[in-house]
Amino acid sequence: MANMAQAVRMALHVGEEHLGVKDIFGQDVGAPLGGVFTATQGLKTAWNTPLDERGIIGCAMGIAMTGDRCVAEIQFCDYIFNTVDLLKIAGNTLWVSHGNYNMPLVVKTPVGAGIRGSVYHSHSFDAWATRLPGWKVVMPSNPLDAYGLMLSAIEDPNPVLFLEPKALLRVRGEELLPGEPSDERELKAMIDAPLGDRSKWKPRWPKLDETFRVPIGKAKITREGDRATVVSYGRMLTLCNRAADELKAEGCAVEVIDLRSLYPYDWQTVRASILKTKRVLFVNEDTEVTNFGEHLSYRVTQELFYDILARPRLLAGKNVPGVGLHPNYEDSSVPQYKEIVEEIRALIAEVP
């Protein structure tokens, strides 16, 4: 089974071979490293940029304005904040040009905690991203979705932010990508660069299904249940699935929804689940103040107030300036498995 970094790499290969991607670039994206998480190893259109986030975004916008497709990487989302004004312009270009200029670019960047990255490598960007009108925003929780969402992002005429959970990039999936070999060692030998001298190395790409897509804006129910609904995405989704499995073993079936796309988001799937369970918890690791989950909670209150049996709940990161290096600091800053289980239990126990 491919891990998420390998899945993204194979999707980018399909993109440059079949979908018109002519440039994949960012800090250390090209040879010899192929990305700090190896997500761009062996790609023929990958090249290295200076350490200049604004230059990377500006270059991507220029390429997209000519009609060419590109994928730009900000090495860690912690360093994307000095580009927010450019991201805003990229998001409104199609609108302000009265439809004359598409912006077919993808910006990929690793997000979130979970790797003990401390203050400068543990930020989340999902709440900020959803405040950029004109952008589509996706965050996969597994390699198969990462593969399918990246292909959809490449094809989209709008700018797409592809947020990669840092802690999941090395995690292997539970489903084969269409066309990947079933033996993970075989896949590694085919597409992972060897240690040491790579000057003569070239990948041997598997024959991938280039038609496979995960549509942007479509959520996925990962656990069926009727006692409560839990809505999450990215790294937190994996913890929510685990919590639902624990509760199911106790006879309490909780429905879990992987949002996958933060914008546009699949309100119909979320709404139908809440109407079934009458209770909802939103979980993510961005800071709790002006969190995207707050918007979803607000919408539940506005549209479903008379249908629910308990107040909508949000479990998110603490509103602190950064995430500390010590494990105790990080674990106290973002939601942990135990907290998710406790919050679900409290939600179910709440009496109207």
C-alpha cells in the first residue's frame, strides 16, 4: 500500500504526463531531494526555487494566467502566511477579470501538528484557507483520497489549496491506488529514490488509472452510526474513526464523516447525518477561535436548531501562538484521542 507522500507523487506524475502540468516547483522540490517529504521525487517537471514563498506564489500565478497548469509547494504551511495578500489576489482574479482569466494552479503544503515540529513546523492553515474567497480547499486523510483529490485539483480551473497532514504523509493506506502494485516493497523499489548517489536513478512508474478521481466538494461517511455525528478531516479524522470503533465495541454506533473538501464542503451529507443522529461534534486541530468548525456549528444552529437534541460541539486546538516542542506542550495544544472519546461521550449523554 502506498503512503500519502507516494500517492501525491504518483498523482503528480499522472498530472505531468496526461493533464498538462508543465511545472512542479518549490523549495527542494526538484532533484536531488524531491521534497522534504519526498512527495516530488523523480518527477520530470520538478525544479527548485529560492527560499522565497512570495516568489513561489507569484510565479505560480503568472504561469496560470498564461493558461498553463502548475503545482507549487510551500514547504511547510507555517511559512505561507507572508503570501496571504497574493493568495487573495489569486482567488479573485477570475472574478475581477469578468471571467477572462482562469487560475488553474495548485498550491500544496504540509499542515498541522503530530511530528513534534515545534513553533515553526506545527501550524494549521485550514481556517485561514477557508477565508480566501475564490479558492477551493481540500485536505485528504488517506493516500487514496490524496491521489484522487490531487488529480481533481490539477484539472480544476480555479486555484486549489491542497493541504497535506504532515503526520500522515508517511502513513500507508488501507486501500490500493488503482494500478499500484500490491506489494509495498515492489512499489518502493519502483518509485522511491535510493540513499546516496541519485544521479543515474530514474523511477519506474506503475501503470496507474489516470481516470480515477475524488470529486472536490464530496464528503465520505467512514463509519455508520445513529447516536451522534462526528465531522472531521485530515489527521483528526483518523483519530475520530478510532474513537468510533472503540464506542461501537461498547454498543454505541457513532457516524463519522470525512469532509475531505473544506470548500466547497458537502453540506447535504453533513445535514442528512445530523438529522439522523440529532447530535454533532466537529473536530479539527486549527485554533478554536474563528475556527472553520465554528462556521459549521453556526450553520447547524441556524438551519437545524429545532431538529437537534444537543448543542453542536467543537473540539479544536487551543488558541495559543504556537505549538511547543516538548510532547506535553504539543499534546496540550491540539486535540488528542482521549479528548475526542470524552467529547463524544459527553455529547451523547447531554439531555435536551
